Amino acid sequence: MGKKIKKEVEPPPKDVFDPLTIESKKAATVVLMLHSTEEEILAKACEAIYKFALKGEENKATLLELGAVEPLTKLLTHEDKIVRRNATMIFGILASNSDVRKLLRELDVMSSVVAQLAPEEEVVIHEFASLCLANMSVEYTGKVQIFEHGGLEPLVRLLSSPDPDVKKNSIECIYNLVQDFQCRITLPELNAMPAILELLKSEYPIIQLLALKTLGVITNDKEARVMLRDSQGLDHLLKILEAKELNDLHVEALSVIANCLEDMDTMMLIQQTGSLKKLLSFAENSAIPDVQKNAARAITKAAYDAENRKLFHEQEVEKCLVTLLGSENDGTKIAASQAISAMSENSGSKDFFNNQGIPQLVQLLKSENEEVSEAAALALANLTTCNSINAKAAAEADGIDPLINVLSSKRDGAVANAATVLTNMAMQEPLRASIQSHDIMHAIIGPLHSANTVVQSKAALTVAATACDVEARTELRNAGGLEPLVDLLRSKNDEVRKHASWAVMVCASDELTANELCKLGALEILDEVNLSVSRKNKFSEAAYNKLLNNNLPLKYSQTGYLSSGNIISDGFYDYGRINPGTKLLPLKELCLQEPSDLRAVLLINTKPSDVSPPLSMEEKSSDIAYGRSMSSSSSLRRSSREKTNAGFGSPTEEKSESTSGRNTVLSKSAGKEKGLRKGRGKKEEEKVKEEEELSTVPKLVGEGSPDKEWYPPCDPNFCMYVYEVTKSILPITNIKEQIEVLAKYVAEKMGGKISKEKLPDFSWELHISELKFQLKSNVIPIGLIKKGIFYHRALLFKVFKIFCLIC
């Protein structure tokens, strides 16, 4: 045998690197390996990084700091399937970190991730790619990127995947996406409803829950509700409610049903199949508070439709809601109260809650949870609106006291609702008196100061409803409630301004309150409001007129007329016409001004000198005793009535008046007139008479004595006029004749009948100027004017009609 020759091993080529096995314990080293071109190294590096990332959030942050994300994104499109799969798995885990998500959005890798959802890819890639998208869809910008890169369609397709993890990730991502309106309206076009409903049959509760949550969002749109009904989705939902073992899904199932009940056709279907009664019974008897709460919410949403309310009423939903009011859970109480609020639009339901429901709601007003008391107040507000029986029932259930307590709540809604109920109650006089006895005027001041316009509006309306008598208005005035009410007149909110005007109109019914409102500037504010076409309203105009009726000088100056109901009293003055918005100075300031070329201010005053400051000896000697007898306009009117009823008195009565000193000066004047007529001409007689009359008028009080109380100048001549008119004209029974005689009397006192031709020679202006100079004031008592034209005569005629009760 020949000798065997050993075959020599050929040495490796010199340009080939010998295989090297490396064991790395540093993440940074592995991250560097991601830049390798070798598929095996990339696959192993990705696998190691995946295991490292699974261990916790800190490791994900570490990988981000080491710069692992950017090279990994390039591996998503690698040719090698294993490398691509491992890279996808890493991103499924890493995307739960918010900083990683932010970087991924900046790197714009969404198209690469969506591409991994292709049908030909492995289930594992589907699982982690959908997980990555579910994490990325948490933020709005992520939703937008997924939608823009066409991620919704493959996600819907994956709902039918055999792998439960793929289903779970896909439905979770879709749930996040449909929070956005654009995604929500696109979903029905992809026919996703059957696939989502199919998930309700899943053996995994998390998948069922996510499917229900998704349905709860998309069924807010009518098109989705129709698709759910056509796909027999209601049967699936009702089966879940009937299965006690699925009680953890009942809350979400009810949320979907609540949306479906808004659709009238769905409501009819549920009612016809008897499912509605089952639903109400389920809600009433459930031991789970959240289930009861969501059932009540479902009723609330559906009850906004009139036809649905009718169907609910036929199914006696009111009994269910009253039962829910007795729940120990505050959330259920709130939801039931809100449902009652919605159902109160139905008249039958409103009547039902009269005996059952209102007492329970009154009790809820006392709850320490202000959300509960707010919801109860809302229900009572709706139940008592336009329903006097329910308003009375609320009062009989001792609701006034807790309602007034709610006015001090920190929740604006509670305050507004309580104020509404009190307003509704106050429409009935007995209830209004009861509300007033509970110190409503003090309690309402807080809401009037609120910054919330709804609260302001409701509070002002409550004032308008409760301040209907003098006592209530006095209480409001003393409590300082007028000031915030006047401030609300400036509001930019139309409702607030309207209701504040209404309240001011009511408060201006008595003189004291009206005067206080004027002092606070209500008249000026309303005047300004009424000048604006957009801001004024009927109530602002009515309130302004009501205040004007308590400030007749201003009304006469602004409008040029007084109505038959406007009673002129002492202190009235005619300043002349002024433009809207112009402030009218008070009488005292006008009296203390020096004479000017402005039009004379005509004063009406019957108050005698005994209420004026003490007179000097000279003034006393020229005082008219008659003036003392007519102490005020009211006494004048009273005496005129008495004289009329008594046939205008007997001669002995007139004689006793004369001897008592009432006409002493009159007789003196008559004697002087006789003597003057003998020795002087007519013009001289008139001049002397004017001087004598002026001497009887006290000087304007306040000159040189600012500490003394100011009184308007008295007008003895006018007092005499009133006496003469009362004595000679008032007894005339024929109205036409009475007016004619009064007109002639006025003309006589104002210079007689003057023809047009002789008007330039009348010299009334000179006469007025002389009076101004002699009185050292623009204010002239009307009795001193002996030469007057139309506006002097018109005012005197009007005053006689009022003071002497003529016509």
C-alpha cells in the first residue's frame, strides 16, 4: 500500500476578517452595532435592545440619550425580514415614551410604520406596528400623521385579525383616532361598524371595553347610529346589559345606548321591542351606581327630543327617576335631577313630579355637595317655570329657606337656578310674602354683585318679582341693594340690562326709592342706554319714564309735557327744554346762581313762610297771612274737596276766616289799590303793585349763611290764586264752562288778552328781566309774573287743574 499523504488546509484569503464573537454588557456598544451592514449583527443588536427596552421606562430614556432611535428608524425598511421585524418590535415598546414619540414625529417615520400593517407581513409585525400606532395616537399631532398617511384603513382591516393582540392594539388606536372629527366621519366610509360590533363577542374584556368606548364616541354622529341600528348593534348591547357576568361593561354599553336613544327611529325600535321598559327596570334595580348614573344620563340625552319625552312618559320613566333621586351616590342624584330637568318639558311629566319628585329635590338642595344642590335647583327651576301648582308644591315642601341658602353658593349655576325658582314662586302673592319674610332682600345682594352675567340676570329678575311693595323696596334700599342694581344697567349683556331695567322700574314705584335710584345715577344711565338703538329695550324705556314721573321738573324739561297722572307738587320748576343727556341742576343750585340771560326758571311753591327760615321784621310786616293757611299742596287739595262737599261754605265761615287773619293782607291790598287808582295812572299802579308783591317774597335763603337749611322762596301770590280759583271756579259743575273760566282767569293774571299785533308792545321780556334783577336769581315764583306768554300761561293752567282738582 502506498503511503497516505495529508491534505493541507488552505489558509483564508488575506483580505477576509476572521470571525469574532463579542459579548457586550454595555447598551452603548450595542447601539453602535446598529450602524453595521451585517444583517446578523443588526438582528442580534435589535433583539438585545428590545429586551433592554422591555425592562422599564428608564431604559427607554437611556436608549433615546444614546441615539438609538434614528438608526432604528432606518431599519424599519430594511430588506431583511428579521431585522425589520425586530426593529418594529422595538418601536412598539419605545413609543410608550413621550420623548421618543416626539422624536418619531420629527423624523416623520409614520409612513414606514403604517407600511408594516400590509397583509403580507407577519402577525408579529402587525402586533408591534399596531402597538406603535396606538401609542403614537395619544397626542393630536400623532393622530393627524396617522390619518394623513392612510393608517385608518389598515387598522380597520386588522380588527378581523385572528390574533387578539393585533385586535386589541388596532381598536385602541382607532378609539384614539376617532376623538378627532375628521377621523370620525371617515370611519363609516370604511364600513368599520360590523367589525367593531364583532369585537363585542370577544372573550377578552379589554377588547370588548375598547370596542364599546369606540362605539360611544362614533355614535355621537347620526350616520354611525343608523349603521349601528342596521347592523343589529342594539341586540349586542342589550345582551351585554342582560349578562350579569359582564357588569363591568354595563356602564359603557349604556353610554352607547344613550347616544342611540337620541335617534327617533332607534327609540321607536327599542320601545316596540319592549327593550325600553327593560332598560328602565335595569337602571332602577341595578346595584352599580355608575350604571344608574349612565342610565339617567341616557334618559337625559334622549329627553331633549319632544317625541322621546312622550315615549318616556308613556313608559312611566318618572317613577324610575324618582327612585334614582334616593340613591346614596351623588353622581346618580345629579344625573337623575338633570333627567327630571329634561323631562319637565313634557306637561304630563311636570304634573307627575308635583307630588313625587319635588319634595325629594327640595331635600337635595340641602346637600353638602354643591353639584347636587345645583342639579336639584335646575330641576326645580324647570318644574316651576310657568307652573304655579309646582311652585306652590315647592314652597309647601319647605323649599324657600334652602333656596335662599343656595343663593350664597359658590357655584354660579346653583345661584342662578335658585333665583329662578324664587322668581317663579314670587308670581303668587302669598308665596311672595313668605319669600320676603325669609330676608330675600339681603340674600339677593350677593348675586347682584356676581361677575357671572347669568347670575346677574336671574338676580335682577328676582328683585323685579319680589320688590312689589313698599316694605320690600325699603328693605332692599336699606340693605344697599340699589347700588349693584344700578350698576347692572351699564352691563353689555342684553339680558342683564333688560332685567336690571325691569327691577329698577318696579323699585321706582315709590318716591323714596325712586329718589335714591336717581341719586345713584340710574336716570342718567338709562338716558344713555335709551339713546343707543342696540342697547335700549322696552324695560329701559319704561324704567326711565317711571323715574321721570318721580322727577317731574326733568320730565317737563325733556319732553315738554306732563301726563294726566303726573301730579305737580311744591318745589316743581320749569327750566325750559333741554336736550337728551343734559343734566338738570337741582332747584337749590339754580336759586343760588346769579341772574343771567338764560330763560327764567318758573317755580311752583305754596309752602308758607312758617316752614321757611325766620323772617326779618320788615319781611314779617309784608307776609301774607293767607299763605299760612295753605300749608302745602295736599292741604290745598284737601280743603278744596271739603269746600266742594259742603256747598262751598257759608258767609259766617268766610267771615271767621277773615277775622282769623287769613285775608288780612288781601284786605290791605284792596285798600291800597283803591287809593292808588285815585292818584296814579294805570302803569304806575301796576309798578307799585309789583314792588309790593316782591316785598312779600323772602330773599333767597342761603345767601351768606351756608350753615342754614335751605328752603325755596315762597309764593304768596300763587297761594292767593289757588284760593280764588278754589272758591270761584271749582263749584262750576259744567266742565266746558269751568275750563273757559279758568282760562280767562289765567289770562287775566298773566297780562290779559294780547292780540298778535300788540304782542311786540307787550314787553313781557322786560318784565321778566326786572323780576330776575329784583330777586337776584333766575328762579321766579310763578305768582310774581304779571306778563306771561304761552308757556307761562300753560304751566299756570296745568298747575291750577292739579292743585284745585279741576276737571
